[in-house]
Amino acid sequence: MGFAGLVSVGSEVDLSVGEICMATLDDPNIEGYVLFLESLHHGDKLKAFAREAARRGKPVVAYKLGRSSAAAEMSATHTGALAGEDDIADALLKDLGVVRVEMLETLFEVMPLAKKLPVARRIRKRVGVVTTTGGGAAMVVDQLGIRDVTVEPVSPETLAKLQAASIPGTAGRVLDLTLAGTKYDVMKKALDILLEAPEFDLVVAVVGSSARFNPDLAVKPIIDSADHDKPLLAMLVPDAPDALAQLTEAQIPCFRTPEVCADAIAAVFARREPGRVATAGQVPDARSLKESDAYALLDELKVPHAPAATFAMDAPPADLPFDYPVVAKVCSAQIPHKTEVGGVLLGIQNAQQLSDAFTTLSHNLAERAPGIACDEVLVQPMRKGLTEVLVGYRVDVDAGPIIMLAAGGIWAEIMKDRSIRLAPVTVEVAQEMIGEVRMLQTVAGLRGTKKGDLRALAQTIANLSNLAVRPELKVSEAEVNPLMVMPEGEGVLAVDALILQA
């Protein structure tokens, strides 16, 4: 990889990374960008540059420090505690089409692969592996598996073509040509067949010691296959400098270690085509709404919630607009986390118990939150779903609006099973987020278990994320926790909400 220029930005007190890169996008001699980031500043400038680079097909690769959870940014909601600085940076970079790598070495080796596989090209991310060394291929497969990249076995149809071409070796998870693969005709025919096989989106050729001792012969079939539309890359083990130089000259992505090879593939696969541009920005002086007002805003956004009625704390109702059992909760903008002050009472079965609950809530407030004004109680019918999730929106100071889906309830911060994207998102992107939260696999209908209404969940995520294009609502944070996922066909239901609004 050659360099058109090197720039050190320091603390970006004047010009930022995004501004400098944006100013060079028209230079025809610059084919891509490599960023070493200690943190994210001037996110709006970085976002504008990355979007334009993606539109022009110029790859952007980034290595960012700060994966430690110690950098997590706290805020009024669980969303702020769950979405730490690096979690947001990861979502920001990937959603802008940036290739974020884990290893520093990958930063300087991944560019040829990023150019071969543009962010706008939609693929299913299936990898095929052909090798002359079983051990070397096993290392690549292992590293890809750690990163959740699927290595596809050869299909029966492709195997039949290999056999018809008299290709020796064994075809399992990888196509192992053994020593026969060091022969030009054998490797070239195998590559031709694999590159045409519909079950692969990318092919990795792993070459053993022949690349070190006979570099011209070992990599020639790979070089001669480089003009195929499907990406082909090479991993050489042990290190073979002359063979790597020939592959680099031919602009074939090539790697010296299985870790870097897998990191590069996973990072290129993980980036996403940029979506809609958010119009909402920072909201100064935002304050918490009481729960009843939060529900009114959820209605505006078409986020379904349980029925609710509010009553004066000193006047328990004799009748309710819904059936028992019910839950009673303190209703005050000054008490965002009600369970911490004993402000939630469940399983109330009749009017007498409800009256007693009002008294208990008043006593709990006097003991645990003295001096905080609260003269209302919110009552809702008890609901039970198949599982609970947290859906949260907030405007990050650098990344802008984000949306998060996580395992919900009071254990949300402990489990940290979550997915984050830049907001707004489409229903299709929301479905991808659902697939990334492990807990939701329990309601995906696996092994005959009851299936949750995940389609309704995806729609709700998308609806809440639309706060990013509703600046007139002046919302800085909005969190539904828990959001109950009901059985398929019955939707989802918010039973608590916390919203910060100016």
C-alpha cells in the first residue's frame, strides 16, 4: 500500500480528521483512507466525510483505541450506561461504511480487500477456503469462527465439478488439495470452480511452505485468477516475503497471519451502507417527563404501550377503566427510576389493595425520597410477555442520534446484551439488531418454543428511532424499559418509559 500523504491532527483544536479528509476527496491520486483514532471528536465532520467517501467508492479503514469499558459514558438512562463510548464509536464507524479493524497490522493490510468489496455491494458473507496445507487452513477457519464469519463447505454441485475436473484432495469445511495443490493446473482449476460457485461470496487461498521456497510457482495460479468479479485473497504460512510481494504487485489482498486475515475479512463484512441522515441534534436543558407524559409522546411516535390512568395519591379510585390485577407506580418527573425508591407495587388484586398501595407508596417516598414532590400515582393493568427488552434512543455528543436494543428489565446494565445503530433505522436494520441480541433467540421459535412478535418489535424500534428526524420534539433521550414482546401476532407493549425533553 502506498501513501499519498500523512497527516497528524493532534487534539484537533483547529482542523479535524473529517475536515482534512473531506478536503482531499477530489484528489484522483487518493484511492482510500487509513485512520488511526484515539477518540472521536467533531463527529459531524467525520460523518459527512465518511458518507461522501462511501458514495464515491473510496474505502475508509480505521483503527480506534479505547475498547475498555472504563470509558463508558454515564447518563440519566440505562441506555447511556449500556452504550459506552467505544460501543457508540463502533456503531458510528460501521454504519458509515468504515472498515474498523481490531489489529494494528490489519490497518495496513486490509485496503486491497476493502477496494475489492465496496460497501454498496450486498453479499451474504459466506467464505470458501482452498488450501495446500490443512494446518494453515485450520488456523484461518478458527480465527474466522471466533469472529462469527461463516466458512461454507463445498456444495454437492461444486464437488461434482471438482471431481469432473479430476481435482484431487478432500472437500469438507475446506477444500484441501494437499501437495497436489502446489501444481499450477490443480490450483488454477480449483480456483476457477470455487470462484464460480454460488455458495461463496469470497474465496481464501491458503498456501503453505511452497510459497516460501517456490514463490513464482506457488502464487501464479492465484495471480492468474485475480480478474474474477468475486474477491480472492491469499494467506501464506509460513511467511513468504517474495510471494507476498508478487501478490501485492498484482493487487491481490494477501496476509501473513491467520489472525490478520480473519480480522480483515470480518471487518470488511461488518461495515454497513450509510442510511438516512439524522436531522435532530443536541438538546440543551432537557428534563425528565413524568411517565404519563412520556406515554403521550410514545403515542406520537406510534410506540404501543399498556393502558394507563393517573390519580391523586391521596384519592385512591373506587373504579378503574381496566380490570385487575394492576400495578401502581409513583408518577413524577423527579423520580426517573421508580424501583430505587420503592415506587412500584405489583399484583394488586382489588380496590382495597389498591387503596393500601397508595398509602404504601406515600410512606416509601417519605422514607426514601424525602423532599421530592410527587402527588400522583399511575395505575396500569398487569401484562406478561414472552420476554422483555429495552429500546433506547439518545443524542450522543459526537455520534449524534443513536438507537439501542438490549435485554431489558432491571438487569439491563448487568447483562449488556445489546445492539446499537445510528438513528434513524429502517425496519430491515431493526431486524438485524434483533438478530444480534442473544436473549431474543429464546423467542425466535427455535426447537418448537413459542415465537415472539419480532416483526412488531422491529417496527417499534424503527418508530422510536424516528426521533432522529423529528427535531421539533426536542428529545435528547427516550427509553422504553421494559418493552414486552408478546406472542407472534399480538405485538409489543411498553410498560415503562423515561423521556428527557426540552
